[in-house]
Amino acid sequence: MAALPSEPHDDLQGIDQVLGKLIGSIDGLPEIIKRAAHKDVGRLLSLIKDRRDPRIMMFGRRGAGKSTLINAICSAPLRKVGAVQAQTGAPQWETFEFGGRKVEILDTRGVQEGSKPVEDDSESSAMGSLLAAVRERCPDVILFLVKAKEVDAAIAGDLQALEQVHREVVKEQRAVHSTASVKIIPVVTQCDELEPRDRSLEDGDQEKAANVRQAVDLLRQHLQNHAYLKDHLTPDVVPISASLYFLDGKPNPARDYRWNIEKLALVIQDVIPDAAHLEFVRLAQFRQVQLKFARRIVLLFTGICGAVGTQPIPAADLPIITGLQVMMVMMVAYISGREISRAVARDFFVSIGANLGAGFALREAARALVKLLPGAGNAISGAVAAAGTGAVGGAAVLYFVNKRPMDEVRRDLKAKLKGIKP
């Protein structure tokens, strides 16, 4: 296997520098292939170079479970939860850092609340606080929280307030980007409190499931009947339970009652801007969220390596493809929660190559030599480069995201490599 390249550095900035240089190396490709390669490289650059911490706004009535949901999504006790009196005071963007991950949260005062919160707030009303906060910084997504038992109680006031806030968000966003749009995700909270309360949401109890569906349908109906809001919603109304207790700062497995939180994270992932996408996936340590994004990363790198593999100079592209594969592994590892590091990628390649080194070398040589063939040689080589990169990416996903043992990863990769025909 070729030696690891001197770049990238031990952070993602190194990756975007290498990708920037890669653009120059593919300018000699046929026009149709060059356009596709530039497009894929551009997508990676936007995900990496412009990346920032995700910004999530929680909007809902007092007691809807905003602080609880923050803790449930992040699997960390970030916000204090109040059992009786409203806790959250002056809404301001707070940056929480935990386990090497960051998130910006706007945990707002409850709308239509009946008392002042425990925390200080200089504004006399919850609405005044909200508008001041969104003028300061715009959220990537708004989670609209409604308690399952209150989806039909004074909902008109909630929707009016939500419209006012969303209009302000869009106004601020479009001052920068004329087509900007911030999605609202409707969330039905505390579904565990629906009858029968003695049955868990995981039990599959038909009566409880029917009550959850009724709550979801009622909220969806209210939203669809609202002339303004209906055009700014995600297709799904997500029912959840965010109840979770912590032990030594970590979720207590014996008291983790979360339900459907991973589905909510997937919906957030679908609508969050590219600039916040990478860090959100790293933040939300849910396997399906990580898998979805990791597969997207592997697909992008596969396309780039396939394009590079069509270059007509035998073996000249091998260092480039090796470097791209290293970057791909680094990104998959980062998504899974690892620190970005060449050492992590190096250890991975050493581990998967322990019994496959000769196979890698022979296949790389065959892929390069096939370029000597007239006509279709380059296309075949490009296809093999793409397939090989996809196989390595799949191995990285299996190891870092699915947490499978290395022996299993090696067997799976070996089988995939045998199926690649130069």
C-alpha cells in the first residue's frame, strides 16, 4: 500500500486544503467527468470548510419538555429540568461542549406561560425575549414542541406566536441569503403520559399507539389549517418521549426511557444546512444518523476516486487515490465521535491490510496496468478505483460506526475486493 500522504494535517482544515489542490489535478479530465468530479469536491469542501456548530431553537409552551429534549438529543445533562416552575429565563444562544462536541441551543421561555421563570429575563414577555434572540442569531431549525395531552388546548395562541417568530427568522436569514428557509419540525412530546400510562411505548399496546396517532393527527391538522405555517413544516410530525436520567454525567441505561428520539434526529439531519451537517451528525450519537451521513461521504469519495482513476497515465493517480481514501476514513472516524487524526486512519489501514497487503498491491497494479489497454482501459480503471474506494469506505463504516470487530471487517473487505474485476 502506498505511504500515507504528508497531508492532511491532524484536523479537518488539512482535508479542505488537500481537496482544494485536488481540483487542479482533475482539470485535465474529459469535460463531462471533470464537471462531476468538481461537483463532488465542491460538496465536500462545503461540508468541511464552511462547517460550524449546529444551532437548534426549542419553541413551545411551558412544561412542553424543551430542556428535557435537549438533554435527550445530546445524551448529556446540558439543561436543568424544572418539575414545577418554569426554569428557562432570558433566551440567549448558549454553546454547550461535551465529549469533544459542541452545539448552540436557544432554549426559550415557554410561550403563554403564567409566571416568571426561575432564571432572570430582562424582557417582560416571552415573545419579546424570543424576537430579541432570533435577531441576534438565526437558528438552523426550529423544534415546535407540544405536549401530547395539550395538542387541542389553546393551540391557536401557540401557532400565532410561532408564526411571529418564524417570520422574524426568515427576515433575518433573507437579509443574507435571498432564498433562505428555516424548517419547523412539529414534535409531540411526553407521549409516555398518554393512556394507558402503565404501558410502555415500546410494548406495542394498541390503545396507547392509537392515542399517540390521535395526538399526532390533531397537531398536524392544526398546522395544515394555518395559512402561513403549513408551507414551512417538515412532512413528519414526530411523537417522542425524552425521559432520561443520568448517572455520573452519562445516560443511565436502567433509567433511559427515550422513544423515537433517533427518528427526530434523522428529521433534523434532513433539513439542517450543509454548514452544520457534519457537526450535528457528530453531536447526535445515534447510529442511524451516523450511518446515513457516513454513506453519503463514502459515495462522494467513491465518485471522486472513480473520476481520478480515468486519468490516462498509468500508476500516476495512485498517490492521489490513496490520499483520498485516507481522508475518507478520517471523516468516517470523525463522524463516529473519534478525534480527527492521521494516526486513526493509519491504524485502520494497517489493521485491514495485515492479511490483505498482497491483494491490495496486486489489484492496484492491475488497475494501473489496465490503462495500457486501448479504448475502454481508462473507463475500466475508473470503475475499479471507484469500487475499491467504496469497499474501503464500507469497511470504515462497519468498523467505526457499526462498531464491528476488526476480524469481521477484514473478512467483509476481502470478500468485496475479490469481487472487483479490473
